[in-house]
Amino acid sequence: MIILFFPVGSLLLRANFFKNLEEAPAKPKSAKGIAWWVSAAIIVILPPSTYFSFQALAPKLGLKTSTIFPQSMTSGVLSWLFLVSLIAVALFLIWHFAFNRKAKATASDYGLTWGKKLDWKRIGKSFLLAFLVAFVGYLTLVLSAWLFKVDYRFWLFNVKPMSLLHFRIFLTYLVPFILCFVAMGLVLNGQLRPTRKGNALSLGSEMASNVALLVLGFLGLLAFQYIPFVMGGTLTYGSGDPAVVLFTVLAFEIVPMLTIVALAYTYFYRKTGHIYVGAFLSAILVTWIVVASQFLGA
């Protein structure tokens, strides 16, 4: 299903309706040298180091369990992503105004605007394109569930069809998740876009770099938590706290989800020159996967 997203997106971009979205990205004006490595270290360390504490802040952010936000785990993931995004954007703005503005970098160079303006028509088309790509994948899932009575899963990670109630919950969480992934796309494809001698890397190399940036920290977190456990002890942190234990298990699912996010961001940024299709597709997929994997209202 994941591999299918890329040819479907590429074919849709050939349609007359979406053709004006296809555009080569601007020459990279990302961080370079030691500045890139410092920024990369922050983006690797920040999400896993705040993973437990930021999820616990969900009620204080207005994400108490309610009819609007009924899933406590989804609310926790959203709380964590939202706060990480705020910090990442704040650091991005400091870097831009303190250093990169001198290089005449603009929002257009970061894939945020077309020229000096936001093109809302193209942003709307970007959302429609992302929706159609995800919808094609969803149809294959429904077909698999109908024909073979199985969803898509690998060990703890699963992609399940949504009931009508799941879909209603999905819609309430989608908009805030979109905000988080637009912010993440700005940092990943703007400040942290990898280069070699000032030039863009190949698509494969850029994909590998972005996967490493998003996933390495969580591999470290899982090793930190589980190495003492598999050696006969307990989890390193929070073994007596059911919420920490639950979110530690969820971290296994975070690794493939962020891998998919990194691949989608990179591919569609290279196809469109802007962050929106990748951000919208990432938000749709993560919201769908997290919401559908839980019991209703859990």
C-alpha cells in the first residue's frame, strides 16, 4: 500500500487539473556544515526526549477526553507532536532570521509560498491530491479486508479500516495534525534539506537522510527502554506507570509511521517543490492509523 502512494501521486500529477502543482524545488538554502549537524541533532533528540512528558500535557492543552476528542492516546500523540512542532518552528525562525536571511532565503525557497504569496488554490489542490492518494491506498485495504478478512499489519504496527464513528473521530483530529505536519515539513525540507557542496542530493539519498532524522531518535528510545527489560529487568523509565508502558509499546508503531512520513515528505517535495502534498498526506495517514488502531473512545 505504501509503495502504491508514489506511482499514484505521480500519475495524478500528470492530469491537467493537478499539472500546475508539479514543479522542481528551489535550489537548497538549508543549514550547512556545523549548523546542519546541530539542527539535525536537535531534531533527532527532541521528539523522543519529550515523548512521554509532552503526551501527559494533553489535558492542559484542551485535549481532555470528550465527545470532540474522545481518544486519550490519539490526544496524547497530538499533544506531543503539537508541542514539538512549536519548538521546532521557533528554532527554525531563530535560525532563519539570525543566519539564513543573510543568504536571501525566502519562504518560497522553503517550499512554503509561490513567489511571495500563498496560493490557496494550489494549497487546496495539494490537499485534494493527498486525499486521493490516501483514498486509493484505503480502497486496497478495504478490498483486502473484504476478500481475505485481514487488514494490513506487521507485528504491532497495523493499518485498519475505519468505521463511520472512527471516520468522524478522524475528521476532528485531522486539522490539528495537519498543522503539526506542515510545521514539520517546513523544518525538514527547509532547514534540514541535505546538500552536497550546496547542491541537492539524489532522491534516494534525501529519502534516507530524512528517514534517519525522524527515526533514529526513536530507535534509541526503544533501546534505552527495552535493553534492561530483555536482560531480565524492567523498563528503564516508567515501568510502574501504565501510561508510560502503553506509550513505550506505541513507540514501536511510531518508527514505521515516521518512516512513511519521511518518504512521503521527500518524494512529494521533490515532485511539487512545496511542502503541502507531503504534509497533508502524512497528516491523513498518521491520523487514520492512530485513530483506527484504537477502540472507539479509548
